[in-house]
Amino acid sequence: MDPYSAEGELINIHNHFHQGQYQEVIDFDTSALSPENALPARVLVLRARIALGQAEDVVADVQGESEPELVAVRALAEYTLGKTDAAVKTIEELASSAGDNQTVQVVGGTVLQAAGKSEEALALLSRHSGSLDAVALITQIHLQQNRTDLALKEVSAARRWAQDSILVNLAESWVGLRIGGDKYQQAFYVFEELAQAPSTSSIISLVSQAVCELHLGRVEEAQGALEQAIQKQPEYAEAIANLLVLTVIIGKDPSELTSSLKKTAPQHPFLVDLKEKSELFDKAAGKYSAKVSA
């Protein structure tokens, strides 16, 4: 039986992870799990700890471990700590020696994509066999490549064999936000249901709901959701970044939020992109000189 299926032992801890409920993952009672599911559960717990900023502790916890799953998790933790070259080297070695391992595929694909090696990530993930985690990551990569067509194809194929999965619902919603139109409302329903139910609510789902609200033109509702997210977790970069964008849209000064984002996540994709665009603008503007008429 698939441990992540509706009848599987890992369904709840797996859903907690992908709903962004990382503390619930860490607190999950794994003592009653069967031996074969102990390692997959440990991997989810370790990944949740990395997501909560405990990468150094994770590296210490898995030091000396030889299982490919734990070596991959150590590489993810090291990447999070800024040791990019070492992390990528480890993943590339694992891709060669244990590329059929599902955790190596998903965690390795995460590291490679974060390091800008999209094609390597996709090559590794393409070796999966019925892994929805891999499908979700492939979908995200295609969206980052602005290949909405490939992302939609990936999700549509997965929908045929995993109809009731939370991961398929999430991936479909990510694609819907890129397609637009009535897909915005469909995505909103998914994220709102997650964000508002106490058993599934998280900062991530709350911000996702706000993004949908913003696309639907419901600025006040989006602002309320983002401010609620920041109140719960003041240093959550995605909430700050989206509230910054909203602030610009409504014509207010974003300086304070920009400073906050720079302090919290100086290499956030929004800031990196903004810097690149500013430099391109300055370069283009430098080609022209002002003409003053007497």
C-alpha cells in the first residue's frame, strides 16, 4: 500500500507538511508507525525543521548517516545554510548512485532547482514512479520557467490517477493562478478552505488565499489576510513580499516593507528581480541625455 494514500500510515503527516503545518509535522506521534515508514516520516520531520529555520540542528542530527534519504536531507540543510556548492555536489553524486530513490528525487530536485539547475532537477525528477511529491515539484519548476503549458500537462496527467490528493489540488491551484480568468476563483476556494479550517490552517495557506484575493481584485480582503499572516509570524518573507506588492498597487509608500524584506530575506526572489530590473532601467536610461531648450 502507498503510505501516502488515503489509507496509508503517512497520509496525515504528509498532508501537514504540504499544507505548511510544519510544527504539526514535528509534533506528530510516529511511535506507532510500521518499521518501513519510520524513515519516510523522519525525512518529513527533518524537512519541516529545515523549513522552520533549524537547518544547523538538522545537519548535526544526520551527521554520519549513510542512508541516501538522510544524505539528501543533509544537503538540503546545507544549501539552506548557504553551502551551495557542497550541497549541489552531494545531490549530483546521489543522482548518480541513488537516482531511483524517491526522497533523493524530490529533495535533490529541490536543491538543484534552488541552485538554478532546472534541467538537472527535471532530469532527476523525471525518474519518479507515481510520486505526487515529484509531480508537484515538476509543476513548480515549469511555472518558474514560464512553461504553463507543461505545468498544466503534468497536473492533468496526475489528476487521472490521484483524484483526491491534496497535492494535486494544490498543484492545480498554482497552475490556475498562472492561467487566470475563472481559475482564480477555483484556486481561491482551495486555499480558503485550507486557510480557514483550524485542522489545516497555516501561514502558507493564508498567504496563498491572499494572493488569490488580490488577483480577484479584492484588495481589502487580501490586505487583511496578509496582515493576519504577519501578525502570526512577523518575519515570514512571503507575507511581507506580497503585502509590499499590495501596498504599491494601492498607491502607498512601500519603503518600510521593502526594508523589512531586505532585513528578513535579503536574497528574496522579489528583491533580486527588483534589483535586476532597476539596473536594466538605469542602463537603458544612461543611453539618453536630457535636452534643455533655451
